[in-house]
Amino acid sequence: MTAVINIAVSIIVMIVLQLIGMIIFQWMTPFNDMEELKRGNVAVGLALGGKFLATAIILGVAAFTNTSIWYMMLWFAVGYACLMAAYWIFELVTRGFNISQELQKGNRAVGILLCLVFVGTAFAVSSLII
């Protein structure tokens, strides 16, 4: 019975962390992600999907490699900080244009690239989680 309770608590914590992560990422953009999605902005959808997948990868590895929910949360925080850093670094190295503006304009190429920056960073960071 204890195992079932541990799994249930872990799932609840993972869902809450995923939601918190998505809210923080939405605060990072100067536009409303949900409004852009309602308008059919594919670029924002790709970027938001990449963020969701990246946080899920980090959460999954953190949960798999740690028996303590506290350690899982700690590793998620570390991984999440790395994802945020990757976004800001990506923004810095693309000096020819503004990522957020291009996403808001619907630039799918930027959406795809940003999606893969997030996913690639998540895989790299996940390899460090112990």
C-alpha cells in the first residue's frame, strides 16, 4: 500500500511541477501564449510544446533516478534553471532578431529551432541527473 501512495504522491508532485514550469515559461514571453495559440500561431505552439516536452524529460529522469520526492524536485529545479538559461543564451546568440517577436509573428522556423533547443538541452541536462 505504501508503494501505491508513493506513486500517487509522485504523480501529483510531477503534475504540479510541470504546471509551475509552464507558468514560469509563459511569464518569460512578453505575449500571452494561450492567446497566440487560440489565434492558431504554430510557431508559439511549437515553442510551447518544446518547453512542455523538455520539462517532462527532465521530470521523468529526475523521478526515475531518485527515490526521494525532495531530490526529484531539486533535480527538476536544477534542470529547469538550465532550460531557462538555454532560452536566454539562445536569445543572446540570435542578435539579428528577437525570438519573442519572431514567435509572435508566427515564424515557424524560429518555433521549430526553439523547440529543439529546449528538447536538446533537456536531454543533455538529464544525462547529468543522478
